Amino acid sequence: MDEDHACLLALARGDQKALAQLYDRYGGLLMAVGVRILADRREVEDLLHDVFMEVWRQAKTYDPARGSVRAWLALRMRSRALDRVRAAGRSKVVLSDAPEAPDRPAEGSDPAERVDGRTVRAALAELPDEQRAVLELGYFGGLSSSEIAAELGIPIGTVKSRVARGLAQLRVGLTPVAGGAL
């Protein structure tokens, strides 16, 4: 049993120190996951509190056979952030770390740099849910392929093939925008 799992077991018994340890260890990661989806730091801080309260109440539901504590926490944050997106009636998820580029590229710039953040977000939103989910968990949630597989309950080979297909589809969708440079 690893230290995180022991921490969750202590939390399930009502140990407040265990909650503080998890917060200290993973609060930054969860903030990053939330900010990438919601882009509003204040809203994410509020959500972070809600997620840790949920973790407090649901610690006994953690199943180490399904993935790491880190992945379990990140998935909870991602799910709650997406719930807020849906509740607010926002049709698209904001991926705040996608670079924003000027509408017109600088003279002589690399064609691959012509793809702006809005275009990338739109292309990502067009992917099938299963491809978008693995890309978001991997690239924006910081999870490894094995952690994604555990969280989604699918084989690691399926994760890798969905990532490959998703990236290929993004490349196809973005190549015309980048002038064939992708």
C-alpha cells in the first residue's frame, strides 16, 4: 500500500491531517486541471474546496485497483469542472493553456505557428468523446497512459490507440489552417 492510499484510508476514518496532506500534495495539480477547463481562477479555487469536501466524504469509495490516488483526484476535479461548464450553459470547454495567437501571423513566420488557440480548442471539441477524454487526461490532466487506462477502465493499448487517432485527427483538421506544415 502506498502513502497516498494510506492517506485515503486515514481520511475515511475521519483523520483531518490526512486531508491536509492530500491537499498539500495535490492541490496545485488540481488547480491546474481546473484552470485549464474553466480559466477562472476564483471559480477553480471554490471548486477545489468542493472537490476536497467530496474527497472527504467519498474517501472510502477509492479503489486502488482502478488507478492511483493522483488520477482519482484529477478525474474528480475534471468531472466537477466539466459539470460547471455544463451547468453554466457553456458549449465549449476553455483550454486556457492553448496559446492565443494574433489573427494575422507575422511576416515570414513558421506556418505551423499560424494555428491559434481558438482553432485548436475548436478542433479538440470536434473529436469523438473517447479520443478527447484520453487527450485531456493525458495532456491537460498530466496522467500517464496506465493511469488513464485505470481511470477509464480500458486497456492501455486502447488508450494509446485513441491518443494516436485523436492526434492524427487533430493534425488533419489543423493542417489546412497551418498551410500544410503540421
